[in-house]
Amino acid sequence: MTNIQPRIMDNLTESQKRAVLHKDGPLLIIAGPGSGKTRVITHRIAALVQQGVSPHNICAVTFTNKAADEMRQRVFAMNVPRGVHVSTFHSLCVRILRKYNMAARISPSFSIFDTSEQKKCIKEAVKKAELELKSFPPAAMLETISRLKNNLEDVNTFEQRAGGDFFLKCVLKIYKNYQKILDKNNALDFDDLLFKTAFLLKNNPEIRKQLNDQYRYLMVDEYQDTNHAQYQIARGLSAEHGNICVTGDPDQSIYGWRGADIGNILAFERDWPTAVIIKLEENFRSLPEILKTADRLIVANKSRKAKELLPVHQGSAEISVDCLEDEQAEASFISGRISTLLNKGAMPNEIAIFYRVNSMSRAIEESLVINNIPYQIVRGVEFYNRKEIKDMLAYLRLIINPFDDQAFTRIVNTPARGIGDTTVSKLESFAAFNNMSIFQAAKNCDKMESLPQSTKLKLKVFIKMIEDFQTEKDGPAAIIMERVFKQSGMYEALKIETAEEDYSKAPPIDNVYELINSAKRFDEQHNAGLVDFIQHIALFSDTDAYDSRSGKVSLMTLHCAKGLEFDNVIIAGLEQGLLPHERSVENPQELEEERRLFFVGITRAKKNLCVTLCRYRTIHGQTMRTIRSQFLFEAGLEPKELEQKEVVEEKDALDYDNTDSQVRHEIGLKEGQLVSHIKFGTGRISKIHNLGADSVVEVQFRNGMIKQLMLKYANLTIVE
């Protein structure tokens, strides 16, 4: 510690100091919400440099661009010399794959296909397999292939597992075709970045040693969210020296649906038997009652490491649970609550509304608009899905990677330059027959007798323009983007469109300029080129779109809320089927993840927490009676103004005239039991929602009806 500057250790708790001072060997930091783990990571980087470690030998990996940027800025603010590598997992993999592209058997100019481009590829893959899209939906097939790649199952491995199973053999055909299409486009999907890096490390001991020598100190943030491929990459990058430090919290593992394995962090001590374990339990964010609520909720989970959230700040938090009639009433209530907060002096950017699914934002948005409350929806990838943005990015991708057929077909006639679908179709056929890219086919258009001379001339002009752009691809991204925007004809086309149309939001031409401005900022911050900027955009996530300086109320899903914090948090829709989501209620592991999701939402709040639910909610066009979420009971949250007779059928069946005659049951029942109801007859219990005094049972009656009955009113008789 004598070599450590005192300011590096200033204002750290004892547990934080232990983590910062740890130098060699594996380290597991269990970091509860608001416990200052980013501070610990950045201070540890500074401490390592103070102890003689070269910045170039330190690598810190996290999950979002925003988190990486914040960490990078904090390291810089601590006067750490340049050289520390701080990035997302995917960005690190891109860097490794471009450096060792020969060993990875890919071109260094590869494109990274986003979700929409992957969907086009998978549709083509299904078609080439002579299968029906209805039977093999693109979204489901992409999810299946993603899971295979995350589990490091290549085509050959999966072929052995598929055996004679008809369905798996069909999936295998699609998988093979999909990979061939990606290869033809010199493209990788998001999962390939991890997949190919993991195999590169596994199959090339010399490269693995080089990277271990380069990154002698590896730090992985949010380790609870790593999937199998990321787990193997982290192992591979630290196998030679063992200087791996991971931070995370099993209670905040919320990405199981995209392959994250909570078992990775739970098994760290097994993987690294000499690991030092440090818990960061002090919470610098939330007031005590908010933390007590979160603690009461999360102890119901079994897959976790026990810890307690200890508040640093003292004071009284306002926590409320309000039950409304329907989603319109809920939205109106939320707007009213926000108006009250604003009138009391709260700033809009100190307020956030969380929900489980994106569709829940519509009613809330409408109410915010009516009440003139400024808001932002944190769903940033939508900006990059706008036509003019995708067009602009397609130009840039083709400049970098002429094998990118999807980019070529998108912009060869955008704006219109007399190269229609018939010409493109002929180019595609010629390219396929000659095993070349469509760009190469266009360069060889003189050999295509089916094309008229006038069309060939137009193709040559287009090709010449792209090749001219390619001479500047290594320069600053913003400069070439401005040139492309003007010389491609996009600027003039969008200028005319803007003059003719009345846009309620930003016109397309302004959106392109916003993209160029973001490239300018990227150039200034990173001193990088077009390739790096396109990579940055390709790996952009929803959370990266959050703007803390917007001066607006933030709306986002609970998944997007991870890593953020607000003075005032509103969580909408605490109902069975929404939170927890209906897909999770039959699976104990998925139910625990839903509970962790609510835990994450609660622990975003600093001072005030408001939870809402509805008696009725319209889902898929159907208005349905709801059941309050079991998580409310578990967290010790009692809804206000909730009618006692919550389920109408029981009131009708038992015909109670006053509350004195109501019967309150202890559960005393179990799933699968045969019971009798005075109105509906005999049925079997299919599900029990244990909510204490307000427990609900689902019963399938012999007439085919399935009823959700509040136990204290149902007066069920056990038949067997």
C-alpha cells in the first residue's frame, strides 16, 4: 500500500479498499445495487498502475457502451496514463477478430448484421432449405441459432446431436444455410463475435498466450449476465496468469432469456479455488425502507449468495402501492403523480417509469402528452431502424465491405437512379452463378448480355462512386459520411421530401445530420475511423440511448433500467402474467429471474417508489380481470384502495351480503387436489398463487371452465 497515492483510497469503505488493493490472483466481488462497483473497478485500475502494472496490460470488460464510456471517463479522470482497454464484450471480440482474422478464417472488413438483416438472412435460409416460414418462423429460428452459438455448438456439433430427429434436421439445414449466407456477405451476427472469439482462444494456444501476455489483468463487470461463450472467453483470456477479477450480483441476473447463465458467478469459487471473495453491501443510493423492501422480496430466491443491503443514507422514503381500475386509469394516475412531484420541485430527469413489456408504454405516453409532461422513451435502437439511417449506414457498410450484398441491394437505387428490381434480380443470379458478390457482378456487368447498355452505364457510375468513397474509408468517420450524404444524392432527395411533408417529429434529413454529429463526437473521443464507428453503431443497445441530461421523464422496460438510478421510480403493472410474466410462472428458474427483475426495478429508486396495478387490463384486445402479483406479498407491499371482493365469480357464487360472513382460509390445499365449488361444481386445482391472506387458486372444472378464485371467498370443499 506504500506505493498507492492516498487519494486513490479516499472515501472508500473497508470492503471497497480490500477490493481495490487486491493485486494478483482471482477475485470475486459480490456487489449489491448502488454499492459503488464502478468506483471500485476504476480505483483498482489506478491502484494497479500505481503498483507498476502497465496500462496496456489491463483490460476491463462490461456489457453496454454507456457503462464502458463511463468507466473510461472515470479512469481518465484519475490521471491513469492511456493504454487501459475498456470496452464491451462484443467490442473486445471485434478487436481480437480483426487482429487475428487469418486464424479466425474471416476477412478483417466483415460487416456486423443487426436484427433486421439477420431476419432477411434467416428467411432466405429457410427458403433454401425448402421449408415453410409458417412452420419455421424466422424469429424462433434466430433464437434457436443464437442459443446454439452461445452454447458454442457449431454446425458439425449440432449435426451429431440432431441425429435422426426430423425437426432438428430441419433446423440443421437452416443453420447451415444461414451461416453460408453470412459467409457470402462477409458478415457476422452478434453471436458470431463471441462464438468465433471463444473458438479462436480454444483452438490456438499461441494466440491465447499472446492475449494473456497482453491482458495480464482482466476485469469483467456484470459477470452474472455472462453466457457460456462469454464465460469461455473470460476463462481463455486469464487461463495463463489467473489475474481475473469479476464483479456482479446474482440477485441482478436478468438476461437468462438471451443466454445469460447465473451459474457462472455462483460457480466462480469452484472454477478458481484460490479466489478471494469480497462483498460490497453498503448501498450509496437508496433510503432504508426501499432497501428493506428489496431485501424482503429477494430472499424468496434460492439461486443467490446471501447478503444484506446496508443503507449509507438515512431518511424516510415514500413507498406506495396503488390499484387502479384499468390501464387508462393507471396512466392517468401516473401522470397525476408525476405532476405532483414536478410541482414539489422534482426535475423531470429525476423521474422514471418502468414496465415489463414495451406495449405497456402506449397508454402512459398518451396521458403524458395530454398533461404536457416531457418524456423520453429509452428504446434507442429505434433511431437506427429509421429508413434514412439504415440507408446511410448501408452506404458505409458497402464502402467497408463490398461483399455485403444486403447493403448493396438496399442502396443501389436509393435514391432512385434508374436501377430497378429487375436489374438487381439479374445481378443476383449472375453473382450466384459465378460465386461472387453482387458488387463484383455489377463491376462485371459488361459480361451480362441481358442488361441494356443504358443500365450498364448507370451501374458503372454507381460502382465508380462507391470505389471513390473507399479511398477515404480510413479517415475520420464524420468527413466521409458528409461526403457520402451529399454525393450519393441522399441529401437532395431528403431535402425535397422534407419540404413536401409535414413531420410531427424530426424530419429524415435532421436524423441523418444527427447521425453525422454522433460520428463527429466519436471521432473526437476515440481518434478512430469509419470501421470503428460502424462497429460502435452495430453494437448499440437500448440502454445506451438513455440521456440523463434530457430534462425529460424516462420511460423504459425493467430490463433497460439496469445500471440506472432515479430519485423517483414508478413501476407499473404488478400483476400475475405481467410481472411475473405469464411465460415464467410454471418454471421455478424463470420465476426467480422475474423476481430479480422486480428487485432491479425497486433498487433503482433513491427516495420514492410507487408501484401500480390494475383490476382489469386489456391484453391482445381482450379486457381481463387481473390477479395481483405474488411479488407484492413477498415484498411486504399492500395495495391501497383495493376492493375486498377481488374476484367477481366468488361474490356471485356465495351471494355474500356483508363482509362478516366471509370465510378466510389458510391455504391447506395443494396443486392437483380435487375440490368442489358451490356454483361451478367439481374441479381440480391446477395452480396455487401463495399470496398469504389473498391467495388465489386456479381450478379447472369438469365443464371445461378454468377459474381463478380468491381462496378466502371461494369456500372450496376438498373432495379428495
